[in-house]
Amino acid sequence: FPSHDTSIETKGVDVSAAKTNIANADVKFEEAKAKIAEMHTLFASGTTELSTENKTKLQTLAKDVGVLLKDAYSELSSAVKALRDAVRPSSTTTTTQ
């Protein structure tokens, strides 16, 4: 491995937008984990059959987790796009005739 730092950030590329998107995705993942833990608690309640209220709560939690994961994926996609745009040479070059 090379001993010098080859990250794009040290090369002067602005990665702030990507970092923001990644932080947003991390928040979404943490929220999803909390909802999954809540679902686990409902399942581990010790009863063999879920009440109608708990079934409804589980359906809502599952839907919420799906939305959060889609949102996190979108944030990560935006981070990748931001990095690609930051690394890509600008297309402001002019041609002379």
C-alpha cells in the first residue's frame, strides 16, 4: 500500500455534500434500527398470538422501516453522485475556432 494519503479530500475535492448525504443516511439507518428493535420487542412479548393492535403496530413499523431504508439508499446515491460531480472535470472549457 502506498504510504501517502490518496483520498480525494486531500486532493482538494469538495466532499462536503457527500459527507452531509452520508450523515443523513446514517440518521435514517439509526431510526430504522430503533424501529426494528421495537418490532423485536413486540415479537418477544411472550405471547403465542399477536393482538390486533400489535399486528397493526408491526405493519406500521415495517412500513416505516421500508421508507427509512429507501430514504437512506437515496441519500447514499446522492453522496455517490456528489462525489462523481466533484471529481469530474468541469465542462466549462471553451473551444476556439
